[in-house]
Amino acid sequence: MTWIEAIILGIVEGITEYLPVSSTGHMILTSYLMGIEEDPFTKMFEICVQLGAILSVVVLYWKKFFDKSRLNFYVKLFVAVIPALALGFLFNDAIEGLLESPMTVSAMLILGGVVLLFIDKAFKNPTVVKEEDITLKRGFVIGLWQCLAMIPGVSRSAASIIGGMQQKLTRSVAAEFSFFLAVPTMAAATGYSMVLKNWDVNGAEMKGYELLTQNSENMVNFGIGTVVSFVVAMIAIKTFITYLQKHGFKMFGYYRIIVGIIMLFVLGMG
């Protein structure tokens, strides 16, 4: 991976992490199109570059994250992230196998796009108009919906937002709660990949941080990708909320379908 490729992947991550289009799927497809070898460092990079996007949410909503009087807010996030933590731990190897399949990503992009075409009409008359009114039960159910995103191409953002709307949240409140839920979810995935997971490097096992510090090129590329994803994600979050309030999900559905079909054609052509 070159530093230019790291910048491109950082931009892709920053734009797509909080949009309902699948950031992991887009990075897998982008890496495939650029011919980046899917070695252990690249796989780890595609997961851990989310760190920049995580920090963008914390900075934009710092009052919520650093208000010690809002204990209920932290409890809701903890309850909502439990399903992803449990299933991610149990099925990590299966998920990693799917991460190597551009065909799976393409198919899920199309399927998810079809769902988004009809989602605005499927959940009408929301009753939860602010985050404070989200109950622990609703938060847990949204967390269950988020687990669908373990299939690359589904989109964590789309799954959790749809889960929020199914639980009677408005589109904007569902989107914001999806942003909040992303912080512990992606922080756990990043921490696991960086510190706990054993990556197979030519028959030898290495931790993620050992892969990162293996050479200066890896550290520079990861640093560049993280910074770029942070800056781009901040812009994308604000733009997405405004667009979602006015127009809904249909345009994202069309986009997913078009990208998925193009990628199936490219894969079919070899």
C-alpha cells in the first residue's frame, strides 16, 4: 500500500462510514480496483482506519460524550453495543472470510439498495423525537439490527438507522443515535484488531500493533489514512443529517444498486 492509496482509502472511509452505503464494502471494492494486495496489514488497515471516523463523532458531539451528568446516555450505548460485541467475538473468523469477497459486497449493496428504496414508506408516524426518549429496550433492539452489518456490504449505518426507525425514532434521531452507537462499536472492533487478534503473517502470528510498527511505511500510511478519514467524516456527518431530513433514503438506494451492478459486471469480466 502506498501513501496515495492510504489517502484514497481514508477518503472512502470518511465519506461512507456514516452513510447507509457500507464503508467496509466500499473499502474492499476500492482496494480491489486499485490492486492492493489483501495482506494482513491491509485487512487490519481497513478495520482500524475507522479510528478517525470514531473521533469525528466524539468531536462533533463532545457535549454528549463528556457530560458526566448524562449517565443514562452511556448506559443506553452500552446496552445497544452488547449484541455486536457478543456476535463479533463468536463469529470473527467467519466475518473475516466474508471480508475477502468482493462478490458478497456487491450482492449486499444491491439487496440493501432495494430495501432503502422503500424504507421511508415502511416506517411512518415516528414517536421518538429526541435521543433522551430512547429506552433501554429500544436501544438493545437497535443494537440487534446493527449486527446485520457484520455481513460486508450491508452497512452498519443503514442497519442501525433502519432499526431506529423500526423502533419509532425519527430519521434524524435514528441517524444521530447510529452515530453515537458507532463509537463503542468501532472502538471495540479497532481495539480487538489492533491489540487482541492474532494475524497470520506467512505462518507466524502477529498482533495488530506489531503489524503497524513493523516498518515506518505502515505507520505513515495508517496515520495518513486515519487523519484523512477524521476530516472527511466530520464533513459527511453534517451533510448527511441535512440531506436525510429533506430527502430520505431513496437516492442512497439507487446509488447502492448502481455500484453493486457495476461491480458485478467488473468481477464477471475478471
